Amino acid sequence: MTGSGGDEGLSSALRRFPTHAAQIQHLIERNESFRAMCDDLAIAEQALLSVDRLPSAVRDDRRIEFTQLVDSLAAEIERSLSLIKVVSLVPRLNR
């Protein structure tokens, strides 16, 4: 689910975690997996926004599915952001 194109992934991550802008920018530029996660988040958020256009028979199930996917991706991005803080502290502790 990667490849939303452009900066949608970056925008989605920054909207969700505005206080981590520097870390997000750093990871987006240097970590393909993180960039893909952010792109996936953007795609999942877009799918959630468009769920009302789906047939009523599947709308509620898709809304739940897309909400869970957005939440899961956001949690994974948050874990990655917390890991970069831990990793950046380690070299300072060894000095």
C-alpha cells in the first residue's frame, strides 16, 4: 500500500505529530520503511475520508477497517519516532 506520490505521507505524519516535525523530516529523507509507512497512512486516511461514497452494505465495515488501519499506522509511526529519540540519546550516554 505504498506510493501515494508527492508529499502526502509527510503531510499526514506532520498533521498527526506536529511536535516531531524535525524527526519526521529526518526519517522520511533517510528511511524508506518510515517513508512507506507515512505514505500508507496518507492512503488509509484518504480511504477513510471517502468511505461515505461506498455502498451502504459495506460502508460501516470499511469505516471500521480503515479507522483501525489509520490507528495502527499512526501507532507504528509513533513507535518509530520514540525509537529515534532513544537511539539519539545512546551516543551521548557513552561519552
